Amino acid sequence: MADKQTAQLQRKQMMLTEPIHQIIPKMAIPTIVAFLINSIYSLADTYFVSSLGTNATAAVSVNASLDQLIMMAGSMLAMGANSYIARLLGQNKDKKASQVLSTAFFLAAGLGTLLMVFGNLFMVPMVRLLGATPTCEQYSIDYATYVLFAAPFMASNFVMNQCLRSEGSATLSMVGMGFGGILNCILDPIFIFGLDMGVAGASLATAISKVVSFAILIFPYITRRSMLHLSIRNFKPERTTMYEIISVGSSSMFRSGLAVVAAIMLNKLAGNISDSVLAGIGVCTKVMMFPFSIILGFGNGFQPVAGFNWGAKRYDRVRESYRFSSKVAFIGSLVMAALVLVFAEPIIVLFAGTDPEMTKIGAFAMRTQAIALPIHAWVAIVNMMCAGLGNAKGALALSTARQGSCFIPILYPMAWIFGAWGVASVQAVADVLTLVLALPIMLRTMKQLDQAEKALAQQ
């Protein structure tokens, strides 16, 4: 018990005293690694399935929207709990933080279960709604089948991942996510080719990997090795707790919800042109998950540091963490953008084979998104700053902009004017538009920080 208390105290001291340029990378690198491994196994599904033909590849692209639906079931609770727990720990309210964790965890499991049940009851209309064309509908059903059974575990995983980071245990989070990703890459060829399951094999491999990740992530909680305690007795959906979780977490829910809507609209427009366009844009989305994962992982390392120090009234460290994160994210995104611009076409060819239309559309979409990548990186840091400080309105506005308010209104006009090229470039244009929204929000957030510093100085 003494060793455990010492470790918990060391984590708190790390958040409050360790140099910012050391603690944020320390928090971010395990998360980045875990996200990258997830991106690898997501792309692995697409790579192995692509050998079955363009229609099968298009089906995996369609079912990316199903992943977003499951993410929506857990992300609101996960992100809201992460922000609230970080602030509670900064205020030394450990018991309340454990109640927030348990409440978010069991609610996420319940939402995932509901999605599993109704998804299986309405499988065919669901995949059609997600954008499946007649030529890839059966593939889409095959892929959705096993993934839906893993939905309760996937939704709960989001909560445990985020809450482990909020207490400074990013390495544990990385192990849980990373091991599941590696397992998925191993199982894909075994189930798809070895057992001749086709697209259903990719789905089963994904489902098993998510369950294994769940077992790894829950281990530190059930063995009391974490700072927080997960227990049904701590399940207390009180008004204050739910308000704090939902007010900040709603930004993530709306972001995921709008991402689903945007993906469905994009899939339908691309599918109306051809399965090659649908598959090309889908592969672009999977590939661009790599730079996006690095940006998101770095932001997830920054957010709990900002939130913890905000709760502890260390406003100087909040400001320093933002400046450091902004610089690193911008410079890193420039490097990644250059790599994507150079290697876009060779990467797409790995999945397109002899399909020239898929190659051209996919490479074009990747390059346009690479040009806008530095803007996306800075806006992501501003979004994490708002979430960390409990600025629910700012976090909501920014998290719903990229695939919502700045994406949906321009999708149909760009498709009508530019055809397939407009559909392929709409995400990049939306990323540029988010900058217009992020600038005034960041100015107001810095003003909020200035006011907090002045109030502290007068005490």
C-alpha cells in the first residue's frame, strides 16, 4: 500500500513540477505509439482485404463509419471523464475521480451493448445507410457482423484509455491499445486467407483484438494498481458528475456524430461515381490516420497536463504547455506533410493494384490533406486546450468543425462543381476553414487564462 501511495504521489508531483518539454513528450509518446499501432491494424485490414478486389476495399471504407458510431458511444464519456478527472486529481479529490471513472465506464458499456443489439437487428438497412453500394453490400455485412459483437468492449476501451492518461499512466494505455493492434495484424491473414473467411475474417480479427485490449486495460483497475478505482459501487451518475462529463464530452460526441454523418454523405457521393472513387478516398482516410494519430496523440499528452495544472492553479505551466505544444505540433506537421506529398502515389498503388482511377483519386486526396496538415495540427492543440480547461463551448465548436460545420456545407457544392476531384479535396478545404473558427476561440481562452492569473495574484 505504501509503495502504491508513493507512486501516486510521484505522478502528481510529475504533473506539477517536471519541465514541460519533458512531461508532455513523456505523456504523449506512449499515446502516439498506441494510436499508430491502431492505424497500422486499421490499414492492415484494408491491405489484406484489397486483395479480394476493389468492391471489398470499398466495403471496408464504408464500415469505417461503423467504427465511428461505436466511437461516438464511448468518446463523449471518455473525453468528458478525462478532462474532469485531471482537474479533480489536481485538486486532490481522488475519491470523486474514481466515481467519475466508474460512472463513465459502465455507461459506455451500456451504450455499446445497445448499439450491438440494434445493429444486428437492422443490419441490412444499417450498411445501406452507411453508404454501401449494391456491389459491396454483402462485403459490408460480412465486415460489420463480428465488429458489432465487440461494440461494448470497444466503447469501454475509450473510457479506460482516456482515464489512464488523465492520471499520468499513458504507458499502460499504450500497452492495452498497442498489443490489441499487433494481434489484429497477426490474425488478419490467418482468418482472411488461412481459414478462407474473406472480409468476415478481417472483422473477426478486429473483434478479438478489441476484447484482448479490454482485458489488458481493465487489469490495472481490477488489481488496484491504478490511481483510480473502478467499481460498480462507485457508479454514481449524479447531476454534477454528469454535467461535467457531458458539458466537455459532448464536443467529442458531436464530433464523432458529425464524422459519421459526413462519412455517410461522402461515401454516397463517392459511391455514386464509382467503387474506385469510394475505395480511393477510403484508403486515403486510412493512410492519413498516421499523421492524424501523431497529432491527436501529442494533443492527448498535452491535454491532461493543461487540465491538471489548471485544477492546481499553476497557470504559468498551463501557458507554457500550450506554447510548447503549438510549436512542436506545427513543425512536426510540416515534416509529415512533406513526406505525404512525396510518397502519396506509391502508397496508394499498394492498395489499388491495377485500378488507375483509384490510384489517381486516392493520391490527390492525400496530397490536398497534406497541404492543410499544419492548420489541422494547430487547431487540434487549441481544441485540446479548451477541453483541458473545461471550456465546453470552445471544445464543442472546434471538435465539430472539421467534419461538421466546415465540412458538410461545402460537400455537395464541391461535388457538383468539381465532381470526383471535389469529393476528394473537400476535407482539405474544411481543414483550412477551421482556422477561421479557431483563432477567436484561442484569443478568448488566453483571455480566460489572463483573468485567472490576475485573480490568483490578488488573493
